[in-house]
Amino acid sequence: MKTASLVRDSDKVAVVATLWVTQSVWEQTRGLLRRPPLIVGQGMLLQHCRSIHTIGMTYPLDIVFLDKYGIVRKCVASVKPLRFAMCFGASTTLELPPGGLAHSTIRVGDTLRVHDVDGLSNPSHSAAIDDAGNRA
């Protein structure tokens, strides 16, 4: 799994300081199952994903759906265990801890970009992946 941060384009603020980006089908399928709960400032980015479930989770999640350009299309606070959430216009899903949405100040319409942990950011790399599997 790749470690990065997630930055809002408009003000260059790191809205998620520690971001785990899934790199394989297995990582995406497992997601946060059997992992310690996220804390504020952490998140997991699921690529090619427009719906999630919290079956098997023991804690709620805040969810952010992004389109292929990294634009936030929908935010859902406190998705409890045994629930589903989806967004038809999304191509990437961000999972945050409960309260993560409020802390990060992420809003519908924000453009978010993945920045490498080493500090060498590439502004052309959006949080989302296009339909061909390439970074938008």
C-alpha cells in the first residue's frame, strides 16, 4: 500500500496528512477490515470504487466520493457498521475516521490531489483515476 497525503487544490492544505492508497485488488477488498481504527488525520483511498460497505467493521466511517478529476461529489458522515454508501458519479472513495469530515473541512466541490510522502508533489496527479486506469 502506498503512503501519501491528500491536499485540497484551492488552498494547498493537507486535508488528510496520512493517506493509504490501495495498490492491489486484495488491498482494496480488505480495506480497513481487521485494521486498527483510523484516527483524525488518517484516511484510506480506494481507487476504482464508487460504493463501500461497512460489513465486518466495528466502528463508523466518514466517506468522501470523488470523480475521476479528484472533485468531491458526495460526503457521508458516520456510516455505521453493516451499512452501504455509494455515488454513481464517483470513481474513487476516501474513507475517514468518524469526525474526519468535520476536521478536514472537505466539502462537495473541492478538488483533492494525492501528494507523495517524500514531499515531491505532482499537481497533475489527482486523487482519482480515469476510466483507463491512469491518473487523471
